[in-house]
Amino acid sequence: MDIASRKRLFEARRAGYVRPRATRFYLDAYMEHLDESPHKREALALKALWSNCEIRIWPEERIAGAMTAFEPLGFNQCGGTFINTDARDAIIKENGYSEAEQKWLLDSLDEAARRSYYSPDKDIFTEAETLSINASAATSTFFAGHVILDFETILAIGLDGYREEIARQRKAHTQESGEFYDVMDIMLDAVVAYIERCSQAAAAAASAASAAAYAVGREVMPSGGLAAVFAHIAHKPPETFHQALQLVWTMHMLNNADSFGRFDSYLKPFFDKDDPDNAYELIVDCFLKIEQVNSIQNMCIGGVDKDGADNFSELTRLIIKATRELGYKGPNLCLLTTPTMPDAIWDEALACIASGIGLPALYNNAIFVDTLLRKGYPLYDARGYSLAGCSQVMIPGQCNFMNDIGMFNAMKVGEIALYDGYDPRTNAQAGIRTGDDFDSFEELYDAVIMQLDYFIGLEVSIHNADHRYRAAREGYVLRALFVRGCLENAAYFMDGGARYNNVELEVIGITNLADHLYAIKQLVFDEKRITYTQLKNALANNWAGCEVLRAIFRAAPKFGNGHEGVDALRAHLTDHIYKAFNDAPGTLGGVYVPGEVIFTAHDRQGKVTGATADGRKAGDVLADSAGASQGFDINGPTALMQSVLKLPVKDYLLTSVVLNLRFLPTIMRGRRSAESVRQLFEGFFTLGGMQLQINVCDAEELRAAQADPDSYRSLIVRVGGYSDYFVNISTALQNEIIERTAHTT
């Protein structure tokens, strides 16, 4: 079956999806084992769910398996215990619950919420921390973090190999392990039970399809022996590309479809033994499953292997090709570039980018490896790094970096500094008192730095308290089993079992803060066009009645145009923030790792930030990631890159620092144009740039999609670390992307 036909069939299946009947396998097991440890309770509840939930496999699928449970209580590896109120209501209605049964259900869910992280106790935070959270200055996403499972080891030893490893480690930790290895055995039983049930479901699907085809006298599309594939990988290490890819997909899905890690690296030995055409069809089927899940699923390709040689292959190219030909918003493809990346990979990558789906994102491999080495990571592991979530750095299969948990709004802190630590939105003294009238820019700048240091300290203490609370209530047992270090240390994932531990966060609004401060420096203190008090009043009133003044402040120099003054200010602020976080110890060892991968946070964090002296109005979006504020980079992409290259990305351990670019579609057409764009990207990386994300679209098409969303359901844009369907994102984010400068060359 060709790709177009396979895609049509998949979309027809998706359009005809009927949700499963509501069940409560997880809840019943959770309540039955309520007094067990959170780890054992979670493992037993997952085993009950995976041993009983409905499994749907279509006869045409060669890569299969998807969680179809619809339950009132569940567990997500990226978050924790959750309550699904729709499933709660459905199970009552579908089963005709009596008042007593309804009361049991509601009481059980309340008890689960009380015992888990589902309803965080606000009393765990100090008054100062609470004020900061309410102000959205230093705060948290209250998220468990992204994780890449140890796919390399999973493929090497298989699930029976993990059984042997549990037994071996149990003998080595006879005194101190407690119930740890019992829980690991339960978790492994749950995984094996699910895969064996998938084998049975695949056999049933194939049998039903054969009978139906025989009745009408036609052939069935070869299944590739999917039932046998599942039966093999339930215990043994994979031997074929099909087995390896199916095992990766299954484990990825049980990890709640988080991040794949170095996909082409660990699958290449199996790919090399297969026919490329057959392997390509399997990749396409895998990517259809990714689209079916409909979430951000990071996948890394390219870079170097652990011996330092280029890691590009025909598999790398086919992964990009499948992404382009399917034209979906995922996988969230990350291409790790090197100076010697082959032309065939560049050509495929640029063709994919030119299609307008914002994929792949491009990374400067050497920067990431070098920063990890400078922070003491072994060369072998540094070369094998990956990205997870949107674009956060990880050592795949070996770390708990609490990825994506932190949210630090630098511009909000700058706003609070204007008002002597007072937050006008929450009407509270959220910061420290640093003065509200300044005779010089230096005094104002010192006040901003003091507020930054104060809130950075709160960011750290908030996460320390939050992590301790989470670790006492949730298990994350699957991750303990399949992340290296936990079995060896007889320690759970949230108790420091992983080999490497950090806390990763994103910093929003540094560009706005630099533009804001530079405008004040120039127009208030240097040129004395307005007094500091007059400016504060204009900002407090959201520029009402001050449109001429606002235009003057909007015209002040902005980051992203190669202006020495504002670029230097941006670099100094960035250096100070990065250093302060890297110097802060994490709860499990390691450090706090900042970055500028803004996802959609510049929208919601903009909503809580008042008017600023860069001319921005209260509630407007903040700058996306590490680039210029929307529409203010007026000197072309080279000047924008020159500004971003002044940021100290080489000196610190960072999640990533993203530069978003938007090109008109005409610029990406033709061989000569593609070569010019490639030279621009390569030049940026040669000079030390970290990451590029590229949108190829014109404002007219985006505005047409706003006016008639039903006609543009498949239009994809790059947001802030990931791609999404344009009509699915907020109006504020739609406008933000439209307002990004459209570059030529």
C-alpha cells in the first residue's frame, strides 16, 4: 500500500474512532492497595489496567498498540495521578450506578487525590514562595518532567534481560532494598502482560481480516506476522527492524508517548539488516501512531556516535522523508547537525522545512557536547546526549532532569522592580523593596539585578519543596525500571536513583527585559525625554492616552538588529541569570539548568505581565524564545543572528536556546535559494549558534486560516519548541506568529 493510501485509511479510521466503554481497572486496584507504598500501589494499579484494558489493532497496521482506556483514575508518567471527570460521569451513566455506588466512586477519587500529587498542598510553600507563584514571577509548571527511557539497553537485552538484572541486583542489595525489587518485578510483569495481550489482539485482527477477505474473494494486505512480533518482544531481544521498532513504540507508549531519544542511532543496527523499502513502510506506520496519539513526541536524529564519528545514515534520511511525505505535526523532529553533515541529509531536511511543517528543528551538535563536557559529563555520554519534550537536553536513558518543570518570567521580575517589589496585578508585595524612584540608570539596573537574584532563589526553593512533596506521593515505577542507575542503586526515580540528576527550567522574557531597560536608559536617563515617574504612570495606565509616547518607546533600539548597546545589555542579563541557576544545587544532586525554549509560555506569561517600556501593552505576548520581540528585527536574518550569537550559550549548561525564524515560501524554492538558506544556517552554527526553528509561511495564508479555519485544518506552524496545527493554537499565538518578521535572505 502506497503512503497516500495508507494515510487515507489511517485518517478514515481516526475519523470513525469510537471511545471505549468506561472502566475502572486502575481505580479498583488503587483502592485495593491503598495502604501500600505509593510505588507498589502504582505498579499494581498499572498491572491491573494493562492486563485488562481494551486493545485495538487494525489488520493493516504493522506497528500497533495504543492506550484506549477511558477511566476515572489513571497515572501519567509525565505528570502523575490524574482524575478524568468525563470518564467518572460516563461510568456512572453507562452502568446505572446507584447513589451508594456513586458515593463510593466519588469518595474513592477524593481519597486518591488526597494521597497523590493530584491536589498539591499549597501549605508546602512559604508565604514568599506563594506570592511569587501568584505573581507568575518565579513559578512552576508543576510537571513531573520529560524522560527518555533506556531504549539502547531495552533493545540489547530484551525484557527477559531485565528480569535477570532485577534478580542480580536483588542479590547485591539484600539488606537495604526493602520492597524495591518486588515492585520492579510487578512493573515488569505489567509490561509483559500488555505486550502478550497485544500479540493476542494482533492474531485476532489478522484472523478476522482473513475471514472477511475470503468471504468477498480478495487478498488481505500482508500483516508481517505482527502477532509473532509481539510474542517475540514480550520476552526476547529483537532481531529484526520490525521487532525493534515495535518494541520501541510499545515502550514509548507505556511511557505516555514522551520522547524517543536518539531514534536513528539505536535502530540503525536493525535497519542495516532489513530491506530499505520495507523499513520505510514500517517507519511510516510508526509515524502514523505518533499522529494518532496527538501530543508532542520528541525524536532526535543525526549528530555523532559515542566514538565521535558522524551518525548520519540512510535511516536518518528516510526518517526526514517520512516526516515530509506524511506532512503531520510530528514527530517533533530534532536534527543534530555537524560541519560534515552529508548533502543528502541537508537536501532532505531543507525540503522538509520548505514544506511548511516547521520540521526538523536544527541543532548545533558541537555546542551541546562541549557544554556537557565542561560540566563534567563523560565524553561517551556527552556525545550520546539527546533532546526531550520540546528541546530540552538530556542524557537518554540515564537521567532525571525534571525537564520542563521550571517557569521563570524575567520580564515580570523587571516589572516588579519598577514598583519597589510590588506586583500591580495581584496587589501584593511579591518582591523585596529596592526603591521606586531612581536618579540614574545604574540604580535602576542594580534594583533589577537584586530582584532577579531574589526570585531566582525562590525558583529554586519552590522546586525543592515541590519535588519533595511529589516524591512522597507518586511512584514513577516504569521510569525506575527503564532508566539506568535506579536498579543499580535500589532507588526510585524521584529519590535520586537515576545516574544523572538536574532540574531544568525555561526563562521567559529576557529579550523584553533588555528592550525595556534599554529604552528607559536612552529615553529617560540619557535623553531625558520623560521622567521616570511619568513613564511609570504611563505603564501603570497601560499607555492609555500616551500613544505618541508609546511610539517613541517602540522606536527605541531593540535586540535582534545588531545594535551594540541593547545586545550587550541582553547578553549581560542573560549571563547573570544563567550563572545564578547553574550555581544553584538541585534536590537530588546536579544543578538548575536554564534555557530559552518557550513552548507556548510567552502567551500565558504575557497575560500576567503589565505594560513594559519596550512599547508592549499589558497582557500582550512576550518575545518567543531567544530571538527579537515579534516584528522588531528589521535589519534581516543576519543581523538577528549576530545579536543572538552574543548570548553566552557556550559557557553554561542549558536546556537549549532557540532562535525562531520565518521565511516566505518563495525563499525556499529552487536549488540556489536552498543553498543560500543552508549557508545562512551553517554560518550561524559555525559561529556558535545553538538551535534554529524555521517557519515557512506568509501572513496572508495565516490570516486566511484565521478567517476560515475549517479550510486550513492541515496548516502547520512552528510555535516555540514544537510544531502544531495553526487552527488549534490560541489566537494570541496565531497573531504572534503572523507578527514575526518574514525574512528573505
